[in-house]
Amino acid sequence: MKRLRILIVDDEDLVRNALSRLLREHEIHHAGCGEEALELVEEGRYDGILCDLLMPRMDGLEFYQQLKRSDPDQAARLVFLTGSSGKPSSSLEGVRVIDKPIDLETLEELVEGWKS
């Protein structure tokens, strides 16, 4: 099995820890906000990025927009996670949005997609 490098961006420790446990066979990095995630992305490439939409300071949408300007290839590997009923604006067509809590089958499907 190919070991992936995955970035989890979420301001909730419980969410980051739960996703890390589910993805434990991969190399997992954490960020609690968009600013921290941008710093990590500058340091190295990720096979996949799971990003919460609603976070304090820099939210997921702003993180995505900055990432898309600086590194479109990595921005294309981003998937939004949301616990709210609101969806991102139409300017984000093509970015996948998954409701929290994420089920294991959906998570496995994402990982398989990132392998290619």
C-alpha cells in the first residue's frame, strides 16, 4: 500500500485526532488554522488535503484561494469538510465538499483518488 502524505486542517482537536486515527497508515500533518496550513504547504507537498470550511482567523475558503494562487496542483487535491448546512460559493466549482462526520467508506474513496 502506498503511504500518502496528508494534511488535515481543522480548528477542532477532536476532528484532527479522529481523522489521524482513521488514516494512521499514512503520514499525517495537522494544522489548526489556514495560516498554519499555508506554512506547512510551503514546506512540502501533500498527496491530499482535508480542510474544514469554518475556522477562526483564516477560514477554509480563504486558505483554498491563497493555495490556488500559490500552488494550483496542491489546491486541486483539497477536499472541504463541513459540519454546517452552508456550502461554498459557486466560485469553488470542482472542489469536493463532504459533510462531517465523514464515514470510513468516503474517506477510503478519497485516499484511493489521491493515490492516482
